[in-house]
Amino acid sequence: MTDLISLAAFAPLLALIGALVNGLFGRAFREPLPGVIASLSVGIGFLLSIIAFFALAAGEETRVSITLWPYLQAGSFELSLGFALDRLSLLMMLIITGVGFLIHVYSIGYMHGDEGFSRYFMGLNLFVAAMLLLVMADSFLLMFVGWEGVGICSYLLIGFWYREKLNADAARKAFIVNRIGDAGFLLAMFLTVTTFGTLDIQAVNEAAGALVFGSSVLGVIGLLYLLAATGKSAQLPLQVWLPDAMAGPTPVSALIHAATMVTAGVYLIARVAPLFAQTPAASAAVAWVGGLTALIAAFIAFSQTDIKKILAYSTISQLGFMFVAVGVGAYWVGIFHVFTHAFFKALLFLGAGSVIHALAGEQDVRRMGGLGKHMRVTGTTSLIATLAIAGVPLLSGFFSKDAILAHTATSELIADYGNLVLYAILLVTAAMTAFYMFRWYHRVFAGEERFPKKLRDSLHESPSVMTLPLVILAVCSVLAGYLGLPEFAFPNWIAHWLEPSVETPVSFLHLSTSLEWLLIGLSVVAAAVGLGLGYWVYERNRGRLVARLEESMLARLSRSGFGFDALYRAVFVEPAEGTASGLSSVDTDIVDRGLRAGASPVGLLARAAALLQSGYLRAYALAMLIGVLVFALIVSLSGVLS
């Protein structure tokens, strides 16, 4: 069985090979060959992940380690780089390669005719390879390589259409904001080495349990890893990059939001669950960051008009739910929501892409409406995804979201009734989610037609290479939740599957069966209230109330992103631009003028420095050789004289 499990180690290599082939030779290929190569490289990785998954399930092992090479040895410190294939990493691999494969196939139709067709698929393959490396890593160092890999790939793909300044700016914004979180990861690794003497994740998890519960050093390490997670998973206060990331092609948005980059923060916390379980202060910080992010992002989504930005804020909010789950110690629940969310969020973004494709690039929901009767497959599958994320019973989102609410209410890791406050926040947010997602669907697929009449005759459903992934994702959006039925009354496969990988001493209150059903009932009520209110506002009132709502002060606050961008611009961006402008003036007014003046001290110094910087490599090599000979002569003479 070990050999079959080890086959999964080839998955990132296959994606990397696909990227290299398209990067080196893709421009010589005709469409759709670059897309086929990229899709096959990820699809074969998915098949290998399935084989490894079932082999692990059938065998007695719960973890297979694959050592790639011994990387570093300094005194007593040793670090080997390798893969850890356990139940958590293999489940994440199935999500990444499975959903990633569907997004690759969809992209063949969506990116048809684009001049950067092969470059696009090269970036998409690199993205998958980096994310696989992140979740398979057995050490924090190798995880950080994948962590940085998805960061640079997001920069390349968000700014894919880089000739437009807004797209290039969005890519830079994502890259810069994520560097803040990455600094937290680096500091956490330094402190981890100091505390545990290793960067091996399993060794750190085992040693964390031996430290004093609530240890301050564990708390600091946990908070630093939280800072890293807030960057990648776009949580407060580093959430501002994700809405702008919609500048990239829509399938990129689906890949980032559903299967790769933004789930990395949740995965990191779940991977070091024993460490967080030992520090309630850091765990509480994770939960509160998630709860506040979920609520604020849901509020911001209310008044957005871009079809993709509404979904972007929805992702930020849903990630907040996941953070609350891992923050209260329900680590398997957080991963369960990662699993279900991957399907319906990928479906929502790809459905949005299908609409944008049909409307020749239009993204403003105020100029859509009534598209459901023109695009039956896209409209129907998007409706399933909308109901799933809204938490409608019997769909996947209901089961994972209800599990988060139930475990938040009963967690004993968050003290002083904080768990009940978080439960109330999430319950309200669940109702808000149902409301703004009804608005999204109604403004796009239902109601009156608001798009230009000249587009009516040319409106058509997307080609099958785009609609088939929608149908598959819709089926998964219905069925995925049944792997995690409420465990008090039904078999819960995913909880038992993940238990060996995220087992912790965190305890939860045992409620009576009637109270468990009451919590489920409240989840149903929250979804019903949100959808019902949305129906009343956008269908029954036919928009009469909408005009007044959208001009209110709260609506303006919502459209502004709660003022975060304006605040950061005033506090960080404008002072940095002013400093740069001042330094530029020094360079222009003093250095350049001094150089032109020639006789001034600045000019003379500049001319002398220019003589040393000739630009000829042979001159530099000769200077280095002379320096080495002079140094050797000095050392020899000093030895003789002594």
C-alpha cells in the first residue's frame, strides 16, 4: 500500500512539467493543445491522488513520509525536505487537483483566442504545483516554498492582462499585502526553531503537547502563524487584496478562491492543530478574526455591483466561518467547509465567467437580468450553487455551515461565553449570506432584462467545454455535504477520516438530541430569513425599495469596502508615495545637477564612481582577481614578518 500512496508524490511534478512544456514550447502550439497539456498534467495528478487516497483508506497506515533530500545540518539541527501524505494532505490534494482539473478544462473555452493562451496555462499549472507542494510539505520550510509559490503565481495570474494599469496595480497590491503575512510566517519559523529545535511539522506538533497549556511562547508562535494565515486567506486586516484580485481572468478567480491560495491559511492552522489547541489565547484570536471578518465581508457584499466582487467578498466571509471553526478547536469542521466551499464557490465563479463570456465582458450586475432563460445550464447550476452557499437544507453548504455553528456554540476552548457571541455573529452572517446571494442570482439570472438589446440576439449558452465542468460541480455541490452529516444522529465519514491528522484534546459540550435539532433548526431559519428577505426586496417590490436602499449611508459604506482601502491609502500609501517623491527630487535636483555641473563635490564623486562601473564583465573579473592577489600577498607577508 505504501508504494501506491507514494504515487501521489508525482502530482506536483506533473503540474510542473506541464508548466515547463507550455512555458518553453507553448507559443509554437496551436489551440487547444496548451490547454490539453495543462489539463492532462493536473488530471493525471488527480488520478494519482485518488489511488493514494483509497490505498491509505484500505491500509493500516495513517501517514506515509517521503524524504526528498537532506537539506541542512548545522550542529544538532537537522532538516530534511520531504512530503507527508496523510489523511489531511490527501484530502486537500483531491480538492486542488479535482477542482483544479475542472477549472483547467473550463479555461480552454473561456480563454479561446487570447494571445497569451499558453502563458495562461503555464501560470495555472505552476499555481497547482505550488499549492500541492504547500499541502504535502512535511516541514514549515518546504511549506513556505509552496506558500511563496502560490503568492508569485497569483501575482502573475491576477496581472495576466498586464497592459491595463488597473490589472497590474491589482497584482502588485495582492503581492505586497501578502508580504506582510509572509513576514509573520518567517518570524514564526524563527521562533519555532528556537523553541523546538526543528521545523519538522510532526515533531513540532508532538512537542507542543508537552509544553505548559497556555504557554506564552506558544501563544506568540500561534499569533505569528495567524498573521501569515490572514494574509493568504484574506482575513482582517489584510483582506483588501482579494476583491482587487478579480482583475485576472475569471477561471483564475475560481482557482484562487475555491481550490488553492485562500484556503492555505485555514490549512496551516489545521495542520498545526495540536499547537493551537495548547494556546487558548491564539485560538481565540483566530476565532474572533474569523467572526468579525465573516460579518464585515457579508455587509460589504450587500451593495457591490461587480458580478465577481460580490463573490469575492462572499469568499472572504466564508473563510471567516472556516477560521471560527479552527479557532474554536473544530479543525475537521473547518476543513469540511473548505471541501464543500470548493465546489459551490468554483461553480459560482465559473458561472459568472460564463455570463461575462456571453455578455462580451460585461461585469456590472445592474446591466444584466433575465439571463436564466437564455443560458439554461449556467442559470440552473448557478442557482444550485447559490442555494448551497445560502445554507439551504440537503445541499452541501448547509451541512458544513451547520457543523460550524454547532461546534462554535458548544466549544469549551473559547472562554467567558465568547463562543456564544461568535455563534450569534455567525448566525446573523448566515442570514446575510442568503440575502446577498439571492440578490446576486436575481440581478443576474432573474427579473427584467437590463442588458443592451443588441446583445439579445447574440446571447447563447457557453460551449460544452465550459458547461460540463459546471454540471459536475453542481452535482458535487449537492452531494459533498453528505460526507459530514450531523454526527449526533448520522454516520459522519469526514470527521472520522480526518481525526488521526487533526486529533487534539479540545472538548465540546454534549447536548441533548433535542438541543442538537434546535441548532439545526436555527440554521434553517437563518437561511430562510435571508432568502425570504431577498425575495421580498428584489422580487415582490420589483426594485422600488432597492433605489432607496442603495442611496443610503450604509449602502455607501458597504460599497466603499467599509473604508479599509481609503484608510490604508491615507496611512500607508500616500506617506510612502510622498517619501518616494522626495527621494526622487533629491536624485533629480542634487545628484543629476551635480553630475552635470561636474566640478561640484557631488559631480566629481559621481564621475569617479562611473569609472568603476564600466559595464564590462571582464573588467570586473580582472578587478576581483587583482583584489584576491593583493589580499593573498598581504596575508603571506604578514605570516613571514610574524
